[in-house]
Amino acid sequence: MNSNHLKKMFLSAAIAALVASCGGGGDSGGGNVVTVPPTPTPTPTPTPTPTPTTIFSAVGGGPLLALISIDIDGNGGFADARDATTPTSMTGTFGRGVSVQGAVIGTAPGSPSYRMNAYGIDATTGLGFGQMTAPIGATVISPLSTLIDAHGNQNSVRNALGLSTGAAALRSDTNLLTLNPVDGRRSSNAMVAEDAARITSVNLQLLALAAVTKDTTGDPIDTSVTLREVSQYLAQVINETGNARLSDKAVVLAALKRSRISMGSPDAGLDAMATLLVKYFAAIPERLSDDASVRAWAYAFRFYVLPEIAILHEGWPNPALARIEAITTADIEAAARSFASAAPPAMTNYIGVPDYRELRPGGLTPYRIGMGGCDTRPHSPYCNDWTLFAGMTGRGGIMSVESGAPGALSVSLSTEGYVTVSRRGTFTGLTHFTYTGRSPDGSTSTGTVYVRVRDVP
């Protein structure tokens, strides 16, 4: 066998082996086919899913248009160099990506990783609130979040307030730190709306108690209210008793005894105050589902119940005790109805905050008061007016006044800006006048002053 023949034999064997390894062959008669493996397609690199940005909100009775301080450095304060501040939007929302009113100092939060503090004005009631805080993990700053922040345990606060059992209990998965009650009241989910309405009622009650127990109890009734003190007092009561139900007189009395209003008030006086407060808490509906109801019950407290508490605080023995003790829950409900049609203040750059005054038979001129500047009392209505996202102005002027009931109330404005209010005839009860105020920068706003005419001192 020559060498050429050997080469042909080896070549034929090699081809046969290759065909066999590729799966060729068979008896089809079409010959052997070589199959070439496909080129693998590279797996694309997945696009990272962006972390969703959290939308935060500030709430009093309604949206709180506020300046928010954020404890970025985690040291418990809100005014350090590394901390941040941001105003809210006109709906009380804030956070990374939210269009807010004014400048952000530092970085607005994108996740609930910091404690927060709010100081602002309630868009539903026109009343100012401050020192409202929220713990880490919260997306809503509210009176409830302030109490939870002071106490440290949401479940304990929830149980202490009676929100876990009974007909008015919240659903077990409702988070007090993340459900925005303003948005929730408008939810198409009936269970969410009910829980939001329940939380709104509790927030309003905490705001009411805060107005009595704040450290600056000598302020006029229509001055802004801080939430820090009442939250600390109730947190202590929860730790001691496990109970913070505001329908329980013992709870309310314990809070009053811890507050500055106890200075100069004997136990009998504090007991009378607690009794009246509990009547208000018993009268207020367990669920407040709309803005008009929130406003009516907020005003019923601020301009009906709180003035009576202020009278009890004037001295002891108190000549008005029997009259105040005779106030019933039905009387408080009637007061709320009288404010049912009250319009919300216009949320412009300059806000005329609702005021309160009284006309009594005593004094140099019975049933008459005069209001000048902010250094004397009663102060001028513009003294508690508000510059949006900046706070109370404390300066300004009155351009015009108008009686809401000319047959019951006379109101005049002097060329020096001095307002005089007098009763007409024998009218007693609640009425009002309006004023147009001017801020230092020339902005104007209309405010309402509620006036109660009493036939007793």
C-alpha cells in the first residue's frame, strides 16, 4: 500500500468522526449534515429600579402649611449646621421632588430616616401650631405623631388612646405615622376613610388639650399653640397608667396638674377645668370626615370652651363656677353648629388669623373694648396674623372694619388704627366683625374676630 492511499484512508476516517460527533448520519439518503452551534446572546445588564421618593405631609386639623426642620445629624435638635429645613407645598406636603413654597436649606428628605419638626398654620382652621414632631419612620407630622415621638412606642400610644378596641377602633394595619388623615378622609376605600376620620378627631382633641397645657398659658386665646408640652405630659401618664383616653377625667386632670396652668389654680379649679374639657371631648364626634366639621369643632373649642377655662383661671373662688359647671355637651354641640358655616381663612402670603374678644358688663365702659397695638391687651387683631412659612407677623395695621351684625355690634376704626367694639341694644351671645389687615410689606388680608357678649362678669 503506497503513501497516497494511506493519506486518503486517514482523511476519510477523520471526516467520518467529525460527522458522527455533530450528530450527522442516518439512512435518509441525503448525506451527512454538519450542525453548527448557535452563538449565545449576551444577557443584558438589568436597569436598576429607582428607589421611590417618599412624599411627606404635615397635618393639624387639616393640611399644615409649615416650615419643616429635619434632624439630619440625629442629635435630637433641629437647628444645627448639618440639619435641613423646607417649607411645605400649599397642600401641606414636602419631600424630595415636591414643589414647595420657598427655599429649601440643605436637602429635603427622600425617605423617613430622620426626626422632623413643624411650625405652621392649619389651612382648614387658620390656627397656628408649633413644636409638632415626628419620629424616625414617620411620613406624617401630626399631633398624634408628636405624642408617639414623646412616648417612643406607637402601639402603647394607640392602646392608651383607646384606638385598638371598641366600635371606634382603628384597623390593626393602620399606621398612625404614615396614614395622612386629610387624604384618607377622601379615600374611595370606606375603611381607610373611617380610620382617617377617627384620627382627625383624636388630632383635634390633642390640639385642644395642648391649648390649655402649653407653658405660655397667659397668651390670648387666639395665639398659636405648641404640641411639645401636652405630648410630654401624656407620655408620662401613659407610662404610669397605660391610659390616655381624653374622655377619662383622671387623664385630663393628670395632664393639667403637670402643666403651667396648675400654678395659682387650686385643685378645685383644676377639677372644674378638667370637667369642662371632658364634656368637650365627649361631645366631639368620634369621626370627623370633612373640613367644615373640623373647622366647626376646632372653633367650638377655641372660641367657646377655652374662654370659659380662661375665666376659671382668673381666680378662685370663681364667681362664674356655677354657670360654667352648668354647661352641657348639648351646649357645646350647639356652639359647634354655630360655626358650621364659618369660611376658612384665605391661604395667601398674609393670613388674617381668626381672633376672639369678649364684651362684659364690668370695666370702665360696660360692653365696650378698644384695641390698639400689640404691647397692650386686648391687642389689635393684626397681632396674631401670619406670614406664610414665616410665622406670626406681630406688626402691621388695620385698613378697615365691618360689623357682621350691625344690629348687635358696633365697630369703628380711628385714624390712628385704633379699633373700638361696642354692644348695641341688649344683645348677648356670639357675633363677629371682619377687618382688612395690612402686613409690613403691603400685603392685605381679611380676618374675622368672633365676639362673645356676656350678661355676667
